[in-house]
Amino acid sequence: MCCAITTLVLLGPRAFILIWYLLQPIRWQLAFPNSWLVPLLGALFLPWLTIMYVIVAPGGVAGLDWLWLGLALLLDLGSYSGGAYGNRNRMPGYMKY
């Protein structure tokens, strides 16, 4: 588990998804049966939500699992909006107040 956390911190969630998929493909098949497009799109656009879904989905999503999925979604959306907010000065015609 230490290597997984180190990969997640140093390389980001998409590299972690790739390594985890290579190490435990059965878990990914349990989370996303008969589909390869959904996990691929999830890894590209919502990587934290995809990681959390693979953690909670094999046992069934119920109860507090929805809270964890919601927090992962907020983390993904926050990473997109934080980048836009941080680069607002680079936008031509943007007025600062």
C-alpha cells in the first residue's frame, strides 16, 4: 500500500489508475462489468471519482459509500475550477475587482 500512495502523490491519479489496473484487473472488471469505455472516460475526466468507485463498487454502493463518491466528485470538480481560478489573470479582457 505504501507504493500505491507514493505513486498517487508523485505521479497523480491517472498514473495510479494505470498501475492499479495492471496489478488488479479483476477488481476493475467487478466494478465495471462488460465495459471498457466508462473506466477510460472516468480516468480521463474524473480520475478521483473513478478511483473511489473502484474501491466501493465491488461490495455494492450503499450508505456512506455515496458520501465518499460525492467527496471524490467534489475533488475532481475542484481541481478543474481551481486551475481556472489560478489562471484568470492570463485571460485577455478579464477584469479584476
